[in-house]
Amino acid sequence: MSAAEKRRVERGYLMIESVRIEYVRIPAVETGHPVLVLLHEGLGCAAMWRDFPARLASLTGAEVFAYSRPGYGDSTPVELPRPSTYMHHEGKVVLPQVLDAAGIRCCVLIGHSDGGSIAILHASDPSGARARGLVLIAAHVFNEPVTMQSIAAAKREYEHSDLRARLSRYHGANVDVAFRGWNDV
């Protein structure tokens, strides 16, 4: 990332009721584009996109906005256990509130894994009208045995390897909430 691109990255927090939402925003350099909103995977957060938001903004000229869902990164933790419908809540309740608080009126949702599922759920709701398009990367549209096996393997790795320590670099004190909130569902 160039020095100019580093200067353009805005990092901050949105407050939605009493929930703090961590975000990264790279402003547009060209007008007329929808905002590209990045929705992270089940163990992700805004910081785990690394330099992708800045590179995407540089290549497209569009504004790029990424945020950490509640329970991830430096956003407010969530209560555990999470209900199996937590992605529905994220797509139909939380995401519209985040977009409102960020002043985003027209966007393309780019979702990876859980983020892809949240994008689909958002677009299927009347509140999803501002989403002009979806880019889905490994969204959950059906349950495959390999997915369930991978989730079980991740639990073993979290409990018996350095995975917890590696994730704590991104989730800090929220690391157990982030992992258990995803894995236990």
C-alpha cells in the first residue's frame, strides 16, 4: 500500500444504541459508484481484511467500508451462546443500522462465508433495497458435511494449538466470544 493510500484509510467506531462497531473506511476518488461494503467471515473482523480494502478502493475508485460485527475485532462483545439465527439478525437488523450510521445509501455487499450469508439475508429483506448487488464468496446456502467437519476440526485446533493466540491478535479480549460465538452454533 502506498503512503497516499495509508493516509486515506479512516479507522473508527460507530455507536448503535450501546453497541460499538469498529470500522475501516477508504473514501471514493471517483463519484457515481456504490459503496463497496465488506462483510467478514465467521472468525474475521475489519483488520483481517488487511490491505484488501485499500487495494480494492485503489483499483475501483469506489469507497470501501469494512466493519467488525458485534463480538468480533474491537466491536462490543455479544452474549453467548448465540442463537442459530444470529446471521439472520445480522443481515436484517444490524447491517441496516450499520449502513444508516455510516450514511451509506447505495452499496454492493461483498461477503465472505458468514458475511456472504448475511449479505443474502439482507438483500432478501425489504431493508436491503439499498444493496445494488452482491458478491458472494463461499456463502452458506446449504450445509455440506465437509463444512461441519471443518468446524469440528477448528474447535480441536482452537483447544490444542496456537489458533487462540493467533486469533487474539485480531480479537483481543473478545477472542473466546468471537470463536465460541461462531463455533458453538
